[in-house]
Amino acid sequence: MTSSVALCTYNGEHYIAEQLESILRQKKAVSEIIICDDGSTDGTLNILSGYAAQFPDIIKIYENPENLGYIANFEKAMSLCSGDLVFLCDQDDRWLTNKAEVITNIFEKNPAVNIVAHNIDLFGETISNTKKITYWDIESVNPDQFTDTRNIIKRILFQGNIFPGMSMAVRNTFLKKHLPLKKINPVIIHDYELLLLAADKDTVWVEKSILGEYRIHPQQNIGYKAFSQFSLSEKETISRESLFTTFKRFPFVKKTITALQLNPELENGYKTYCMQRYEEYLKNLPFLERWITSIKMKYYFHIFDYLK
């Protein structure tokens, strides 16, 4: 199978060379690297030009005449990819040398799979070198929960995306079928939209292997504050605030199901999920407080009104 890398850049001079080196060192070489630069004003383009001169058959650079923004730039890069597989790639991360090989093998052996998402290590100036932390540690992901692939859509729709784009590869026939993106709201960006569509059809493969490294730094688009302040000792507890957040998410879930034409049964599934969270929250309260809280929730806070 041939493979393309959809790599988007914007003022990435500090990290882009390290990312490109990690891609070029793959045990199984990629077929092409499509780079869309979104109007960099630093030394990014000079660095890219140097690599393109060294690898003219692999690296293709496209300079946007005007800034498209993060999502539209990725949409453009993906649309230009010609390989059987498309690896989504940010400018500031690193690939492990076996990433392309492992993922290509999965796609070759599983023709029904449209997206492969793998685990990643976190690294960077705010991450301690003495303790390994993965992205899934932060998101409290147990990959065994996805043995039944029907659980993937519930997890990413009900609670939010847990598979960043740089950990994804997409079958190009599936990708092109869903371009241009629907961009139904600012939360559901390119990778999240594709994941929802594939997970709805049970065609996402969750790969336990760590195949990349996600850099944590102050200039990144998404996640710096949450990731840099995370501690492995932290455990999720259901607070009243988090419970309300879950219930208030229902309109978002409902609109997403409609806009992306997902399985309509997911709407009732989310209501069930809310009630499970509600019961779990009450269970942790002393008996008298539990009884008083249940009355307040229903008649004072009107929490169940969010599910209408």
C-alpha cells in the first residue's frame, strides 16, 4: 500500500526539522509528504525548501496565498494526498521508526478498517523525563474497553475526542468520500469529524502500541495548559459541576448526531449515560444527603430538563 503524510505548518521553525527527520527515518518509507504552509513568517519555509531539495520525489510543498486556519489547511493537505493511506501530521511532534510499518500492516490485514488511532507518549519542556506519561493516561483511556468497537463512538461522542489527529491514519477512499468536511461547529475539527463518521460504522482500529511522541509546548494549538499541569496521581471524581457538564452536553450530542447523520439510537444512549452518571454521583453521598440532593436536582436545579 502507498502512503501519504498530510503535514500542516505555520511558524514551526523550532520543531519542523525534527518531525521531518522522524518521518524520513521510517523502517517502511512513506510514498509522499504533502506539506501545506499557512503563511509562515519565520524560517519554516527555508527549512522545508532544504528538505524538498534533498527529497524531491517525496516532499511536495504548497504555500497558501492567504492564511486558511488550522482546519482548512488540514483539509487542503488531505485533499492533495494520493496514497492509499493518509497519515495526519502536526509540525511539532515525532514519529517512532516503526509507525508507518505497523499501521500499514493493520490496514492491509483489515480491509474494513478506515481509521487507525494509536497511543502516544508526551514529551517536552514541562514533562518530566523520569516518568513516562501517555496521552491515554491523561484521557483515562483503557484500550481494552474498545474490544467491542461499538464503544468507540460512545466514548468520543459522549465524552469528547481522545485520539488526536497526529495519532491517526485514514484510508484514502474513506477520506475522499467525506471531503469537503462538514465543519458543523468549532469543537468538531477535522480529525474529530472523521473519527465520528468512521466510529459510527465500527471501522476504527484502536492500536495499543505507542507509535509517536506528542510534544507539549506553550505555542501548540491544543492542550498545552491541561497536559502540562496533569498528574498521574489524579483520578476522576464526579462532582456536581462535572455532572451538570455531562447533562448540558446533550444538545451538542443531539445536533452532532443529526448533522453528521450518525446512528439515531445514540441519542437515547446518551440519555442512559447521563442517568448512569447521575446514579453514580448520588451513590457516593451519605444517605440523607443523597435523598435531599435528588430532590434538589429534580425540582430546584431541573437537571433533567437538559435531556428534553
